[in-house]
Amino acid sequence: MNMQEEFFKNQLSLILESRNAREDDFTRMQLEQREKVMQSSSSSINAEEQRRKTEEYLRFEQIQDKEMANFSAEKEKLVKAHDEKQDAMKRRHMEEKVQLEEEFNEQLAKLMEKYSPSLSENNKS
């Protein structure tokens, strides 16, 4: 593998590692927030306060679940769009590669024709 190819592979690797770390942090923060709300709802003085905090936690949980479902749906769309862009890029690359090879074949054929013995020279011998 040449140095330029290695450089680009390393760049992509760093980008993916960074993205994965950010997603892990996001997930961890969501879980920590849920845990924090759950702990605050379980540490109450009387039954009425306990009931109120439990209701607050359940509301929070419903809202967070809905938001995470929305997040997952939007992320799925984002991933699909990203995959489609990558597929289009690969297709363009392959089309360019085919075109490049066809152009090379044409140029090589012209070069071979230029340096091929002509028919008139063959008839002279």
C-alpha cells in the first residue's frame, strides 16, 4: 500500500473512531440522566412525595424514550443517506476507472498502430 493510501485510511479510521466515541458518550449521558432522575425519585421523605417523584420519573422516562425513538429514526435516515452517497461515489469511481482504461486502450492501440510495420513494407519483402 502506498503512503498516500495509508494516509487516507488512517484519516478515515480516526474519523470513525471519533464518531464512535461521540456516540458512546451520547448513550452514556442518556443513561446517566435516566439514572439521576430515577435516584432522585426514589429518595423521598413521605408517600405523597414518593408518588409525585415516581410520576415525574415515569414522565421523564416516556419523554426520553420518545426522544430516543425519534433520534434512532433520524439516525437511520442519516445512515441510509450516507450509504447512498457512498454507493454513488463508488459507482462514479468505477465509471471513471472504466473510462480511464478505455482511453488507455485507445491510446495504446494508436501507439501500436504507429509502430506496427505497414502493409506496404511487408509487401516489399
